[in-house]
Amino acid sequence: MTQTAHASFWDKIAERYAARPIKDPEAYEAMLADASGRFAPTDRVLEIGCGTGGTAIRLAPFVAEWIATDFSPEMLRIAKAKPAPGNLRFVLADAQSAFDGGPFDAICAFQVLHLVDDLEGTLAEIHAHLKPGGMMIAKTWCFADMSLKLRALFLGLRTFGLFPKANALTKTALREAIRQAGFEIVDERVFGTNPHGPYIVARKG
């Protein structure tokens, strides 16, 4: 599947995605609190796959500059219509241009790494565009750790165009890929009751 096809899927569901309520608000707030506490006021942060911008809007006030990128024009149209801090920029960018303007103090990938075509390549790009000691914060669905029933459900949704193509990652494979990219994992947590979406903080050596 090409990146254009990926973008087309997200363009089609952008309005529904934006209208969908957060499933576990308490877990989401806990994740935001943890992430915001890891930034310095002078940090320049890149977010890849920002979607409709809700997380970027919440976290941008804690840093000097937040650049939120996505390859879906419709997702960004919705994001740009929201009230946002002055230090936040929404940028339409594909995999080749998303990292322009680096190096960054931190790069965030919330609900993104399981969707990329080339996980190893994406992690290498993130590592290359961080400053020494820079931080990656990622929350990633690990579908291969889910029950067969849940995996079958997502496969069925994908068949009807209601769910995107996603990598069947395990948490073990995800951790190993992050380490192989040159990162040290400094924290891993699960917010909420679903154990299959680990939140990982990793640092560039």
C-alpha cells in the first residue's frame, strides 16, 4: 500500500475520527501528564502522525516549539481549525519531509509506529533527527499480543475499509526494534486497562 493510499484512508475517515470520543479519558490524561513532565521549556518537539491535533494542542504549552506533522490533508484541516497555542505549527508532510527542521530535543509518535510501512526505517529517521540525548515518546498498538478474537475483529474491519493496514507487532519485537535503532528504553508504562498499547520513552545515546 502506498503512502498516498494511506492518506486517502485517513482523509475519508477524518470527520468520524475527530468526532469520536476518547475511550478512556483518565488514561489519556495520565499519559499527557507523564509526557508533559518530561519536556523542558526550551525544547523543540516534532510530532509525527498528529492526526486532528488534540494531543499536540495539549502538550505544546510545555515546550518552546511544537511541530505537528501528518500526511492527511483532511486531518490537518480539522486540526488547524482548533484553537491552538502560538508555538504550535501543523505541517503537511510525508515520510520524506516530516523530519525537516531537525535535530529536535524530542520526537513523539502517538499511535503511529504500528501503522508505518517501514518500522526500522522510521525508527532510524527518528534517531537520526534527535539531538544527542534526545527523547522519543511513543504509544504503539501491539496487535500480535492480542487475542485471536480481537485480531479477527480488526481484520474484518480492515476488509470493509473501516480500519487501516497495521503491523502485527508484539511488545517484545517493538522493544527490540527500538533498541536496534540505537535507543535506550528508559521507561515503559501502560495507561488504562488495555495492556496492548505500551507507552515507551527512549533516549538517544
